Amino acid sequence: MIRKIHFLFLIAVLAASGFHTEVARADSLEDLSRQIQEKQAQLDAQKRNIRTIQDMVNALDAQARLTQQEIDVTNNKIAETIQSIDNTEKQIAQKQKELDIQKENLFETMRVMYETPQESTVEIIVGSNSLSEIVDRSQYVESLNYQIETTMNVIMQLKAQLEDQRNQLEKEKSDLENQKNTLIDKKRNLEIQQAEKARLLSQAQNSFNQALAEKDALSARMQSLLSRGGYTTGATGGYWWANADPNGVDPWRFYYRQCTSYAAWYWNIILHKEWYAVLPAGQNNANHWPILAQMQGYRVSSTPEVHDIISWTAISTTGHVAIVEAVNSDGTIDISDYNWARDAYGNGIYAYHSHLDPSILGPYAYIH
């Protein structure tokens, strides 16, 4: 039981450490090619996922910046409102001071009037030199009281208006504070979403890097298998476009420095056997060459002959073709080709492979 637990633990550790048994089991380029294609599809999907998450992160960043701008604007409005409240409070205090002065004046007038001996109407008439003086003395007292009361009423009205204005400003300040708190909550939620999306983005990028490393391991495994039997580079094989732009097209409608262009050049120029891309554009890849052979009247078999074209149909999505240079007694063949090996810029170069077991590249056919 303990051994079983240890075994299961070992399997779990291997799984967690990124160990993948398909790489270890792969014993043919057909298997590796399929795995590389699957891994590339996984990488493409992960790239799309990363772009989607990155777009979401960018959108959240933009929303957070906009929300912060709204918070800043609201803070400015609050500061302006507080300043208006302060100014209004000062005006109210000033009106209260004026009101207190007018009250004091009124009280003083009333005190004087109270302390002044009251005269009867007869006394006022007797003590006055004329009717006009009698009227003036009475009107003066009434006018003085009226002015003081009127001034107090005006001041009280202004003070009431200022108090209403202050109350309105206090309400505006309260509304702005609530708006600010709402924006702060919104920003806090955005920051939580940003952190989560950043975590998902980091996780997706790590997963992508892991998948890329796995693909590189598969590619290295494929190169190791391709190297069995050995191959040499450094020459051009006489191919006319060994240094041409790979985006150019040869007279037979194949791209320069590709395996198809080299094989077509070899047959047309070296062997004087016509070979063209007769299918619609995009359908003349190496894996379709057995079909091209039948369409152009050539035989296809599983038995090699010198100068045959060998076509592998399961390497990547396009296949691979080469020229049979020798048929060896041990069942291996020597071939020459382009784009099996590449230069430092990733462009196809000439290579000669000796004693190659064709089966390690998966299904194949010879074109005579």
C-alpha cells in the first residue's frame, strides 16, 4: 500500500512539474509533427486568450483613470462648495453684526424715549412755537422708529436668504460627498477586477510560456530524429536560387528555397522532366505531390529509385519532398533537399542526408 501511495505521489509530482509522456513516447516524426501542430494550435488559442484578457485589462485601466478623474473633479467641487459655505457664513455673521447694531440703536431710542418726560398733547401744543413744529416733533419720533424697524427687517430678510443659501450649499456638499463615495467604491471595485485580470493575464502568459517550451522540446526531438543517419550542409546543390528572396516564385510556381522549388528545379533542369504546380494556388504543397504526379503522368510507388522524388505527407501541414540520390542495401536512402535545414534567418538551405530511414518521417511515396 505504501509503495502504491509513493507511486501515485511520484506521478502527481511529474504531472505538476510539466512532465509530458507524449514527448517521451514519440518515436516517429509523424507523431512529433502531429504533437507540434496540436501544440501550435494550443499556443494560438492561448495567444487569443492573452489578447482578450489584455484588452479587458486595458479597458479596466481606462475606466479606473476616468473614475479617478471624476473623483478629482468632485473633490474640486466639494472644495469650491466648502469655500462658498465659508463665505456665506461670513456674510451671515456680518449681517448678524449689523442687525445687532440696529437692535442696539432701537433699544437706545426706546430708552431715550422712555427716559424723556412724556408730554401731553396740550403740553406739546403749548410748548411749540408753531403748528409745523408740533408736526415735526411727532413725525421725527415716528420716523426714527420706522427707519430702525425697516432696517432691521431688511437685515433679517438678507440674513434669512443667506441662511437658505448656506443650507442649500450644505445639501450640495452632502450630495457631492455621496457622489464621491460612490465613485470611490466604483474605483475600488475596478481595482479588484484589475488585480484579478492581472492575475489571469500572468497565469495565461505563464501557461503560454510553458506550452512554448513544450513545443520547443518537441521541435528539438524532431531535429534529433531528423539527424539520424546524418546530413551535411554548406553547398547549394547547384540550385539556381540558393540566395533568392524566399517570397519569390520560380518558373514552376513554387516559392524559392522551399523543398518543392528545389525538387521542381532538379527534375526540370537536371533531369529535363517537366514538373509544374498544376493545382490551384495553395494546393501544391509537398503532401499533395503524389496527386500532382498522377495528374502529370508520373508513377507513384513505395519502391525507391535514384532521382525519384520522395514525398512525406504527414510532416507538419504541408509535407516535405526531396530527391533520392542513392538507394542503399540496408534499406536506407540518401537524399538532397532544401528547407530541411535553415540558415540563421530561418530561410531554407541545401542539405544532403545519408543513410536515412524514410519511415521515421511517417507515410511516404516515391514519384518516378
